[in-house]
Amino acid sequence: MLWPAIVLFIAVILIYKRRFRLNKEPPLDKGYIPWLGHALEFGRDAAKFLNRMKKKHGDIFTVRVAGLYVTVLLDPNAYDALLSDTKALDFKRYAQVLMRRMFSLNLPNHDPASERSWMKQHFQGPGLVQLCESMQNNLQLLLNSTDVAQNPLQWRQDGLFSFCYSLLFRAGYLTLFEVDKNDITQLSTVYEEFRKFDGLLAKLARSTAKKGERRVASGAQERLWELLSACWLGERAGAQGNTWQQSYLQHLQSERVEEESQRRAMLLQLWVTQGNAGPAAFWLLGFLLTHPEAMLAVRAEIRSLQLQRHPLASLQNCTPVLDSVLSETLRLRAAALITREVIQDKLLPMSGGREYMLRHGDRVCLFPFLSPQMDPQIHSEPEEFKYNRFLNADGTERTDFFKGGVRMKYYNMPWGVGGNMCVGRHFAVSGIKQFVFMVLTCLDLELCDQRSTMPPVNPSRYGFGMLQPIGDLEIRYRLKPASCSL
Ligand code: HEM
């Protein structure tokens, strides 16, 4: 007697809770699998799935993903209207969910606005200039300490991804964190543990990591918490360091965050500050190595910089070709999902004039990678790398892109949009350009096999900032015969 009653009860709940599309709501696509909906396809390759949905439903639709309803907006001209409404949309709750899943971190009193204004002190204005100088010195220090510098004539072989990620990660880590510069072993350990952790982040965020993977991730987490806090909790406790990390620690203490959470928050910051620049530099150099005409144009620009009195100052402002290559690289490989929770019903105007209702309790996502970045109506042959896409014929930066005759305010959005736009973007751009400049001026660098092509993208990383490759691009390099100094 009990079973039929249970089945009936579940059936009544399911019917009662069934979701229907209401008047003015976006097209609803629940998928065929009860509760899960489209979760598997979304997690496997979000770009492919959302592109399929865009073709089926247009620029706005709601999908069911693991019990949640997610409205996806792909009309860049409606992004402002959405994100400017901080009453109906909440950034904090979903950020808290991710912090718990990815970093085992609970910051109940976390105030994103106060953290953002604290971050700005460092990543804008005079603070930024200081950090960029320090980054420059650290890149040079690391290059000089490698065995390339010890045996200048000898070619080294490596994967381009690990070459770029490890150098930029370690230089960024030395720049921002409290660390003994002579302790090369600690630097390498932090990098290796971070890569283990980074490799599993997407699965942790989606709660799909298997038992063994969860064990590896939490082992790496523990080790990183320990390594990142050793400097300020252990031997140097009480020292008044003036690094960015020390300042962050003081910020957390001013917010009365307990000590264990302070330790854990350091790993979150390590990921935020070091997780994207290395992969971006990899794609940029990879595109240059596989597109000789782009490499020639960048090398010509760098040669003209070297003739100037202050090449590094010019590197920040006078490199339209390198800037275009970087923008094109980010257009093709920066793929963050911008997610908010709908905390009040909201009527959203689209650029064509139609309005859609977003339902309280749902999530809403923007995926700028699909639109504007890969939108064929905005960028011709969007899959192709065109180094001069963001250049005018006279060599200045191109900023006029159109869709259906309307000039686009947003035609490339690697840094996000609105109030939560990446605070570290100027630091990231500067570090990537310094790195590329250093590699191209100090090293002979070539593909091991001239016929190599770019490795494919790992599709499970759509939604997590810079994409990463499956496999690598084999390169060889050695110090240039003429001495190099930046
Ligand atoms: C190529 C490199 C990078 C890319 C593509 C990138 C991209 C992004 C994106 C898309 C967001 C917005 C996420 C959202 O709205 O949900 C973001 C936020 C942020 N980024 Fe970056 N980022 C990069 C490098 C960096 C670096 C080097 C730093 C710091 C040194 C940094 C610090 C931050 C911070 C603190 C936020 C949070 C801003 C807030 O919530 O107010 N990023 N980044």
C-alpha cells in the first residue's frame, strides 16, 4: 500500500512544481531528462550547447540545468539594461556558492563592493605602475635564473602552454605574494600544486568531480593553503610586509574574517590573479607562431620600439599591432560566463524593442564569447585568427563594428561588463605584453615542427575565463646571441 502512495505523492509534487512558460517569459527548453534537463550537455561543451539553443530560440531563452532554470541572454545591446539593475539581480549569492564549491571557502560577510574598491587601490593609478614595474623585474629575474641563461647556445624544448603558464604564473606570484625570491623550489611547488588544482576547477564548480579527483583537489588545496600562509602566519609573523598579499590580509582582518578563512581566501586570490594571464599569453604566442604574417608585423613593431629611448613605456601605449593581436586572441579564447541570481521579477527590454520577463528565483547568464565575440554578423569569419581585425587601414585601433547596421557598443568583452568588470585587466594586459616583448626580444623561439597547428580547446572550460588547450604546441628556444636587457 505504501509504494503507490509514495509514487502518487511524488507525481503530485512534480505536476504541481512543473514549470510552464508564462506570458512575456523567454522560450523555455527543459530538455528530456527530468530534473537534470540540459546539465550534461551544458557541462560537456557550453559553447556548442548554447549555440544550438541560440539557433533554435534566438537571443534569449531559459533552460533547465540540474533543477535550476537559467535564462541565457545573447543580445549584447541588452547587456547594459540587465546588469545595471542591481536591485533585481544579485551577484553575491552565486559567488558564495562558487567559493564554497571551488575553494571550500565561506565568507558570509563578504562585501564585493568594498573588496572591489580595495582592489582598485592596487590595480589602478600609482599602485598599478608599481606593480607593473615589479612584474617586469620578476619576469627578467626568472628568465635569467633558467638554464637557458646558463647555456645560451643550447636549444631547449618545451610545450608552449607550460612554458607561458609557468613563467607568467611565477612572475605574477613573486609580484603579488609574500615570498622569498631565492626560494626557487617553493615557487615551483606552488605552481605545480596550483596546476593540479586548476585542472579540476571546472569539475569542482559543477560538483561533478569523482571521488579520486576530489581527493587530488583537496590535497592540492591543503598544500596551497599551507604554502600561501607560511610567510605571514609562520616565520615572518608580525613582520610588516608591504606586499599586495599583506594588504589583502589586512583587508580581510578589517572585515573580521576568521583566520582559517583568511588562509583559504589566499588561494581564491591566487586563482583570480594568476589563472588567466598565462593561458592568454600561450594562445597569443601560439597564434603568432602559426601565422607568419602576424609574427612579421609584431616583430616589425617591436623593432621600432627598441629604437626608442624608453621602449617599455612605449610598450604600454604605442603598440597598435600587438594590441590588435591581443584583442583578437581574447576574442577567440576568453569565455567567461557572467551569472546573476534574479531576486525580483524583472522586465528586460531587448534591443529590438521586445520585452521579456525574468522570473524571481531563476539565474540569468551572459555569454559574451558567443555574442558579440563569435557572432558572424559582427565579426566576419569569426573562427579565424585575423591579427589586424582590430586595426584601421591607417594603423590606428579599430573600434567601429556593426550588427544589422547598428554600431555595437560591445564588440569584444573578454573582461566582462558593468560594475563587475575585471579589476585586474590593466595589470593583465601589461604583464602579457611585457612577457611577449621579453620572449620575442630575448629568445630565438620556433615551433619544433613548422607544420604544427594550434591544439584544440578543452570544451569543459567554457565559462571559466581564459580557455585552455587539450595537448600543447611543442616549441624550442634559446637565448638570442646578442645580449638582451629590457
Ligand atoms: C587575460 C586575463 C584575464 C581575463 C580574461 C579576466 C577576465 C575577467 C572577467 C570576465 C571578470 C568578470 C567576471 C564576472 O563579471 O562575473 C573578471 C573579474 C575579476 N578579475 Fe579578471 N581577468 C584576467 C586577469 C586578471 C588579473 C591578472 C587580475 C588581478 C591581478 C584579475 C582580477 C579580477 C578581479 C578581482 C575580478 C572580480 C571583479 C569584481 O567582482 O568586482 N583578473 N576577470
